[in-house]
Amino acid sequence: MSIRSVNPANGELLGTFDPLDAAAIQAKVQLAERVADLWASFPIEQRAEFMHRVGRVLEEDASEWARQISLEMGKPITPAIAEVRKCAFACHHMADHAAEYLREQEVATEATRSYVRYDPLGVLLAIMPWNFPFWQFFRFAAPALMAGNVALLKHASNVPGCALAIEECFRRAEFPTGVVQTLLIGADQVAEIIANPIVRAVALTGSTPAGAQVAALAGREIKKVVLELGGSDPFIVMPSADLAQAIRVGVQARTVNTGQSCIAAKRFIIHESVANEFEQGFIQRMAELEIGDPLDPETQIGPLATPAILQELDEQVQASISQGARLRLGGHRLDRPGNYYAPTVLTDVPRNSAAYREETFGPVAALFRVGSVAEALALANDTSFGLGASVWTNDPAEQEQFIAGLQAGCVFVNEMVASDPRLPFGGVKLSGIGRELGKDGIHEFVNTKMVWIN
């Protein structure tokens, strides 16, 4: 079956691609194996030169890459350009700091010299999602390549054009052929690649079920995995917060990428003393969002990536309403071509409902009321996910309670959750294993080698 690229804004077929057969896959894996030794042999300063070069390719051609993103998965063009520029920032940051992150660590022992060094693993498989089709890969690749590894990219099947464009970025930056290769394959071909002894480790960003399947396959082969999976991030607002700012950022945090983000705020937990004012302002701002063509710079809400995602989101909303949630805004598909869903707000959401228990991947916000820090923490942690959390309070004691008590890999105080190349990113519980970015991220795909010399 061919791999199809379809514009989610209008259903137009952008292109079809034949998946690689077993022989073509093996040829690419073997090329990666051959180039891995060459790439690892380069001094880190030379790898940094290449990484800066691909960062400049991203910056100089940002509009070209962003247009591909918008056409293929529906991201509005303004944040698509921002996504590409963030990839460039990650490349430049890792190029500048990888030597520091990977510096040998001396340890005082009885030996004449004992130390820890960090060597590359070799060929890595990156299984990446469609929602941030450039950023998710470069978030993995910038540290992994700077550590001396090479990458095989199996991208989501609905963004083959983005997958090929990523490979083109490295070609324009004149990387050695094979350091980054795109594999246009179906999900049913992934297992054989993970089982290939040339492939040393796997990184996946995607759904929790997909992560569980990949982890099981890698576990059978005793291979390292890093998983960044789903999220149902809380956005907590306490009485001391700057309420106008919390409302403005809250709408942005819920609707980033049309709500199709693992770290988008999904559950808004509001102290009852400010809940009426927050709800009123939040609903008003959600209703004012500009919905339209992703290629229009003024568009804030684009289409959902696929008809299946649109269908699932609507089913979650309708089920939640039937289970007792109160619909305050939206709650329906938009009557226009493409996979558009109205910005939606639910209140009085029961704990057994879909909007409470499941990750909603679209512009749907669930609002809750609480009476204390303890109640807010209990509600925030009452989820199988643990990716990010945003807390809005200017009370220092409350800030410390939330920072210590939230079961999440990332906690932001008076700011929305976001990944940053300078800091480790990842989750706990069903949100994943391991970290990306920062010093911790570059250490995920290395051999931490202890050396003892007498």
C-alpha cells in the first residue's frame, strides 16, 4: 500500500510514495553502519561545524520548510516558521555545548587515573510523529548526532514530504551521505528494523500504545529506548495569580498546534475564588480565535491532521457531554472543507468521562474548580500521564508545594509548558521513559564508559 500525503485543510492529495522493500531498507541500514564509524571519528569540533551548517539551512529556508509542514499536517504557517527556527536554535545550542556535556569526568579512586567517558552507540532509529514534524526529529537528532551517532528516521505516514525535507536539510548542509536517512515505510516494517543488530537503540515520540509496542520490541532485543508519549497536562490557577495573564496564556497553551500537542494544557484546575472570572475570560478568548487556512499568517486554529483524529476528538466530546459535562463553547465539527473542529470548552467534567481520563488531541479544554492547594494537587496527579504541568501563583509557599508535589517531568510556574534545548525534557508514568535535550538528553544515547588505569 502506498504512503499518501493529504492536505488536511481541503483533502487534496499532495503525493503518493511507495514504501521501501526489505532489500532497500537493508541497504540503508548498511549505509548507516558504514558511515557511523566515519562520523564518530570526526572531532567534536568538526561535528559542531556540520551542526551549525544545518542550523543555518533551517534558518535561511525557514519559509520553505514551514510551508511543507502547513500543507501536510495543517499547522498554521506562523507557528510552523517558529517550529523551524526552534530546530535551528537546538542545532546551534548543541553545536556550542556538546563538548561541555560530553567532557570526560575524572573520579578520584585508588587508580592512577579513573574517569568516565561518553562514546556513541552507533546507528539509532528515530520513530517520529506528525504534530511537530521537524521539531520532534531535530530535538532527538541535535544531541544524538553531536554525540557521534547516526540516525534512521521513520516518520509518521501522513508526513512523508516532511520526512524527505528533513533529509534534504542535511544534504544541503553537506553532511556525509548516510548520517541521516529517511525510511519511507509502514508501521508494519518497524519491527524488523528494531531487530536488526546494526540498530543499537530507538527513540520514539508518539502515543502511549505505540510506545508500549516499541518498548516491547526493543526489550526483546535488549536495546535502549527513549520514549516521549502522551500527556494530559494540568494548568493550575490560584487566587494570587495574574488572572488576565493566566487566561491569555491558558488559551495559547490549550490551542498550540490547534491543540495537537502532548504538552498542551488540557485540564484547567482553577481555584473556586477566581473560577467565575477565569471561565468567562477564557471562553471569550477561545471564541475569538481566528480559524482558517493554515497558509494565512493570521490563522490561529487550523485543521486537525487527519479525519480519524477529528472523528476521535468529536467522539470524546460527545461522550463527555453524555456523561454529564457541561458544554460552554463549540463541541462540533465546522461546516467547511477540511478537518476543522470548533474551539470547545467543557465544565463540570465528571471523573469517569473521556475528557477527564483521556488525552484530547485538539482545541478542547476541560475546566475544573478546586478549593485548596491540596485539592488542586490531587486532581492534577489523578491521571496516568505525567509529562508537564503549568502552575499560576505568586505565593512562594504555594509555588514550592506545587513544584514538589506535581507528578510531572516538567513544571512551569507562571508560564506555559514548552521544551527548551538547554534543559532536559520528558515525562513520568505513561508519558514516557528517558529525557531529550540538555546534558541529560545527550547522555541518553551514549556508552557511559568507566575507565580505570594503574
